[in-house]
Amino acid sequence: MKNQETFENVNPYENSPLSKKSQVIKLFNSISDAYDIVNKILFFGLHGVWRKKVAKILKRKKPIKILDIATGTGDLAIDLLETKAEEIIGIDISEDMLKIGQNKVNKRGLNDRIKIQIGDAENLDFKDNYFDAITCSFGVRNFDNLNKALNEINRTLKPNGTFVVLETSNPENFPFKQGHYMYIKYIVPFVGRLFSKDKYAYKYLSKSLTKFPSGIDFNNILDKIGFINIENRPQTFGATTIYVANKK
């Protein structure tokens, strides 16, 4: 079993005096303009398919209030409109990513349905038992203190509320395991350097993909926090995983 104390917590910039959180803010601000196009290239457009699966899972739950953590440029928050939720809030610690997300919301005329705002998963500015569902796509591995963030998520969910995570993972079977490793190690940083102004950004994102616990290891972390009914659903041969859990 891996936990906050045993897995390697990778930082974006080696030898930086800044906290991981401050480094993550700096990183995502620096790559915000290229983020969407690089994701489309690296994920071959499949990230949209995975996001829609998250929305479909929650649609069956009929949530009224949803929080999307690490909303970035807002794509999952927009996809969550399919759930018919009355209130969708997207938060992120990167102001530059949020500016892009807010522009998407503005252009679609969705300001009455989606709120985009600065917010930190480790210090959620919401009441206990407030949300019916909380989501996070490609964000949990960037948390500075994973346990603290997950406890905050648990606190702000209503009893029996649903937490859904979409995150990269490591395939376990040949030849996908070996192919995925080579892709993450070499192709991801290379493509990132072509489009990004920050030469360290996709090197960090590549390393964090391989070091963060996935599958049953992440299930165990959620279990330790106190979540129940925990499932992991591998996507595309295990390249990503959708985790679904409930608050007691």
C-alpha cells in the first residue's frame, strides 16, 4: 500500500526553494496558452471521450451541486452540464489557466450555469457537506499534500456524495506497459518542448505520470481517507483510469 508518506512526490523544478504548490502554479501559468493543443496531440483527442464518461457517470447520480477541482481551462466543467446540475463550480490555483476557462464559458454564454474561480483543493472555501459530487481530471498528482486535499474533498461532499477522478495511470500488461513507458518518457517531453515556453513543464508532467500511484494503490489511499464503494475503471488499455468513490 502506498500513501502520502511513501510515494515519490515529484516537484516541477529541481532545486527550487518554492513549495510544490507554488511551482505548480508557475508551471501551469507558463503553459496555459499551449495546454489545450498539447493535450489534443498527446491524448489523440481521447481526453474528450474520457471526460464525457465522467459526466455520464455523474448524470446517473442526478447531482444538484458539483465542484470541479483543478478545472484548468474548464473543459470538464463544461462537459458536466450534461448532468443537468443546477450549480457547477470550477476551481484552480492557476490564474492563467482559469482565464482561458472563463473565456470558454463567456463565449458559450454559460455564466449563469458555470462559475470559474481561484481555489485550492487543500483549503476549500465551502461548507461541510455542500456538494453532491466533486470531480478532478488530471489534477490529483499535482497536489502538494494529497492527503490534506482528499480530506477536504471528503469534508465538503454530502453523505453518499460522489467523488470522480480522471487521472493518468500505468498499464500493467505487455505490450502496453512497455509502449506507454517509452511514450511517456520520450514523446511527451519532446512534444511539450515544441509548444511550451517552459522547458521543464512536460518533463515534470512526464515524470509525475509514472511516479503517482494508480489502480489499487490509489484505491487504497481513498480507502484510508474514509471513502467507500471505491472503483477504478481503466481506460484505453490502462493509459488513464476513472476512479469513483462515495463519502460515507
